[in-house]
Amino acid sequence: TTTTTIMNEPNYLPPVIKGDADYRTYRPFTLPNGITILLVNDPQSKNFAASVSVHAGASMDPRALPGLAHFTEHMCFLGSKAYPEENEYKAYLSQHGGRSNASTSMSHTTYQFDVLADHGEKALDIFSNFFISPLFTKGGTQREVQAVDSENSKNLVSDGRRRLQVLKSLADEKHHYSKFSTGNKITLPAGISEDSSDSGAAAGTETKTATTSTPEKHPLGDIMKGINDGEYNDADTAEFVRAALLAFHERHYRPKNMTAVMVGPQSLDELESWVVPRFGQIPDRWLNKEEDGNAENDGDGDNTNTDSSKKWRAMKLAAARLVDESSGDAPPVSIQGSVEPSSAFRPELQGGKWPVVVTTKPIQSVRKLHLLFPLPPSYQNPDQSPTTLLSHLFGHEGPGSPFAALQDAGYITSLSAGNRLSGPDHALFQIGVSLTAEGEAHWKDVVKVIFDYGRMVCRAAEDTMATEEGDACKNGENELRRIWDEAAALDRIRFHQTSPGAVYSFAPAVAQSVSKYGPATCLSTGSGLNENGDTLPLQETLQFCQRIIPENCFIERCSDDAWKEMEAMYEGKQSESKNEENNGSDFAFGKHTEKWYGVDYYVSPVDEEDVLRWETGADEVALHLPKPNRYIPRSLDLCEDLPEEAKVQRIEKPIEPPQLIVNKPNGRLWWRLDDRYALPKSKVTILLRTATAENKPMADPSADMRWDYNAKTSMQSRFLTSIFSDALAQDTYDSYLAGLGWSLSKSSSGFTLTCSGYSDRLSDLALKLLTDFSHV
């Protein structure tokens, strides 16, 4: 026991930077095997939650086995040496108020669960053994590939997943982002076909060349031929997939590649006593492969056939080599160190010249338009990323923004901007809009407004630089610095004045954040704690703005009307033939088919006249940078009447009823002090009592005033609340950015206006809304 304690002695790390309203306590450390642990004590939680994030995802898949990382994620759930029953984990959680999930992204594989706090240690013991001694049995491998295939089949009818696969098909096929991440029973031939048996494979009988489930064109074909003198069957291929699973687990599920987060009401010392002896046992099998070579995962059990043993060893060696070679396809996820930029998207991949339009046909009725721009990666310095400012400006919905201009024109219903992709070596900035029917017909005008705004932002950056270099004052003077300062101030307020979220979602999010940014800044990264107007990366911002241009853009359209346009344009044409527009490359405009989902899509050029119109001749009268935000709170002080004990953390005490402080014939005012959350926030609810919201007076004039429910009146009132909300969207967008929210609803009692957020400016918002509504 003493030896184990010494071997697993934690190496405690610098404390976690947390917000002022965060009542949780944190303890980060590493163990000698290399795993990073973050323990979190949450005295308010009724549940215990845990997450492990492995710093490897689909980007590490071998090209010959797409979906291997996802398949490994599935297999980890199917029992361990300590808990061999496949369903024991999920059964225990369901019996004790728990739940679980896992996900595989391009860069991470993340596992999570929560359970009632009293049952946390046993659940953690089962969970930790996924990484200590998973079984990866033959039978489980053959069955679970069907679950992977079923998941992939479900994705085939998802518009989001279909468009994702089209995007991947546009990427450089040599770039790790282009990999097919889900996998299916074809890319992962781990099942056994009816004409091939496991016993036959073990005895070396009925050998043949590739069968229907692993045809010769499958990337594994050449590998399998090299293992057993060119002879193999489906059972051999299934065994090789299992060998690759084991190799992937050995290569990537190493302690130094793992981050674990545990959150619960238990003390930090108790959590540490749970975690250290368990997660300290996770071995680095890749460093000790020969020692672990005949462990429980090795596979053939009591099989004593020498030829089969040699074949299994050859499979393991080939699988390990395959997995190791692909491990360098993507850069490390940590922001530490330098990474050479490598864009997945370039004009030469689509004929050598952008912009181009990519058109897909949706399954659901949608009208989507996206503009996508490859940008330099800013992954390693998230607080200083120019895309933060670009996202804020292009995604702004206040007066003078692209959203305001396009909404006023009746062209769009929503607009968003931000990184579609952000990795250590590449980034893809996206501006996306949902179009109205009229906007679909004028989509080129929508694109023009966005490029017009981009040029205006670029000029503002140039003006700011010119002013600071001593030139004459221009329109953009210090405006960008003011906006950067405001955005950073709001980020800091959110960081310090937001209570912790639910432990189930918190644990996996922080586990990934620790792997990227380290334990000390895992919560604070992106919160602008050290940012102000003087820290704006102006030169980099200008460089990024200069890339928001047509020649660095490809456009995605997704609607039935867009699809019909393309069908009419290319009717009777052969997209396979080269033409002069393609600059002699193998790419051809026209209809294409995505490889994995079979999604048809068109790639078409943009008329030179349209490109010239987008590049020049702007009508920018309605476009301008955001004005100063008048809703940013001036004070975050707590109410003077708040008890001292309530200013520290949440307290458990009976909720007292509100007090009636105004009682007049034309209205009453009720008030209650929030003495539980210690936040400078308030909520105002105003009921405008009127029977006319849902009723009409009775027709009989001789009767006393009585009202009858009227469906038409009720519907008109609902329309009124919706129209009012849309009409005020632009004017109240600044309040949303400043942490204020509002809603207007109707009921049988009348109309209810609700406002909530930081107390200092809440009354300003409520009075504005009441005044505007009174003028309806």
C-alpha cells in the first residue's frame, strides 16, 4: 500500500483562475503516469459527474480505416477485466439516477457520466476501468460495428451531416480534416459474413481473396494480402480491424494524452482518494507493448495453432504500424508549441479561382446561405484572436449591421458569424444566413451587403492605423479599439458574474479545455481578462479583414430553389469534361457526388459581373460600426440590504414570499430580495391586465360588461407579441450583448413583459419596452 501511494503521488499544479461568482473549489494535478486530473468540489450539486477526454479523434484515423477513433469510443463501453459484463456500466447508472454519453470529434474523444452523489465512487470505478483494462472482445467487436453503422445510417438523412460531408469533400483530400469520421460496416469490416467463420479463420481453412464485405478495392486489401501470403477471408479482416482497435487504444489512450475531470459535493480530499489509486493504474501500453503483448486483450485465448498465432502477431504488427503512421496526420491539441499552418481549403482545389458556389438540396424545407473564408489559425492565442472581433462585427444585429440592412429589406430571418472550423493548423470563418423567399431570389444582393460591410470594417482598421501613425483624423479613428474594449468588458462581466452550470455538461467541456489551454486557464480562456482597447491586435485584424473578399470565398447555397437553378443550368451538360474555366485542372464545374453519403451537389462559377459588383461600387449608407453600448452596467455592486452570509455563496434557507410595497387602484408592485445567488442581477415581471388579449365583449348591450373567449382575438394578440419582438430586435440587441433579456407574451389575464439581467441597466430596458409597447 505504501509503495502504491508513493508511485501515485500527485504533482499539484498552479490554481485554476475562476470567476467571482464561482463558488466551486478546484484542485489540478498530474500523476506519475502522465494523466492530468482536475478535481472540483461543488457543495450545491446533488450529483457526481466525471469526464475523460482523450486528445485524439477522427483526424488520427488511418486512411484505410475511416471511423476507427469512433469505433474505439464505442468499444470502451463494452466491459473491462474488472467488470466484464457489457451492460454493467449503463445498468448501474440507470439504477442510481445516472446517465452517460461519449463523442468523437476530429481532435478529441470524450467520455462523460453523472450519477447520484452517493453512488459516485462505484460508478467511477467502473468508468476508470475502461481505460485501465478494456476487453475489446471478438464478439463485442463484431456486434458493435453494427451500432456504428446504424449511427451512420441515421446521419444520412440529417441535413447538417450531409452538408458537413460535402464540406469535407471540398477540402484537400490529404488534409486530416477531410477524413470520414463516423465510419460504417464497409470502412470497418469487423463483422463476419455468412460464408466465412471464425473457426475457419483460426484453423487457416477456407482462405481466399477478399470477399464481398472486403472487396479488393477496399484499402485494407493490400495490407491483408501482405500478412498471409495473399490469402485471407472475412474473418481475417475482422481480426485485423480488432488488432487496429487495440493498436489505436494503445497508441492514443495513453495517460499523457488524457485529461480527467471529476465534479461532486464530496470534498477535494475525498475525490482525490477516489481518483489517484484508480487513474494512476492506467498504463502506457505503447511504451510497454512487449510487456503487455500477451495480456487479456491479446485475443486468441486457448488457440494453440502456431500458424494462426503467427498470423495474429503479423496482424498486430501491421496494425500498430498503420495506426502509428496516421498519428502524425494532425497537430497536437495543446496551444503550447508552434504549428505550421496548413489550410484544408484552397482555390486550386476548385479549378484555381474563387468565388465558387456549392449548391446542395435539403431534405427539410430550408433556405440557407453561407459564405466561407479560409483564415490564418489563431488557435494558440484565443484571447487575442482577430476572429473574435470579426465575429462580433459581422454577427451584430443592431442598427448599421448587415443583419439590420438585410432584415429591413425583408431578405433574411437570422444571421450568424464565427469560426466554422478552428484548429491549430487551420481555420474557416463562416457568415451564415437564413433567407426568406424574397431573399432567396436576391441572394446575390445579400452577398453584396456582406462584402460591403467587410470593406467598411477594413477601412476602419486602416483609418485607425493611419491615425495612430500621425496622419489626419479619419472616420475609423479608435472605433475598433472602443468596440474591442467593450467586448472584452462584457466577456469579463460574464466570466465573473455567472454561476457554475450543471456538472454533467461542465465536466466534458472543461476536460477538453484543460487539454487545450492547461488547468490554470481552462475556465478563463476567451474571457478577455487582460484585454482592453490598447491590446487590440490591429495589424492582424487588418490582415484578416483583407481576406474577407470574393477571391478568398466559397459560397454554399442550400434550398430547393437553388437546386432547381443548378439543374436548369447544367441540364444535358457533362461535368466530367474539362474546360477553359478550370485552368486545366482535373476539377470540373457541374454535378458531383460526395463519397461517403452519396450526396449530390453542384459546384458552379460566379459571373464576372457579379464578382465585380461585390468587389466595388458599394452603397453603404445604411452600414456603420456599432455605436457605444448604453446597456453595459456601470456598477456590479450587490444590494445593501443583502445579508453578509448571502454575499459569499449560495445559502440554503426558506424562500420568503414577496412584499406588497405599492397598492393603488391602477396597479400593485410586489418585491422580493434575492438572497440566495449573490449576483447583481434582477428580474422584473409586468402584467398589463386586459381582457382584450383573448376575449371580446358580449354582443348584448343590456347586459353587464362580460367577455367571451375569441380565437381570432387570441391569435391576433399572439401575432402582436411576435411582431413586437421582431420589431425591437435591432434596438435591443445591445441589451442582449450586455446580459439583459426580455420577452413579451399573452395570456388570459393580458400581456406579460419580463425583463432580467444585470440590475444597473434593467430599468432602462424595461422603460423603453413599456414606452414602445404603449405606442403600438
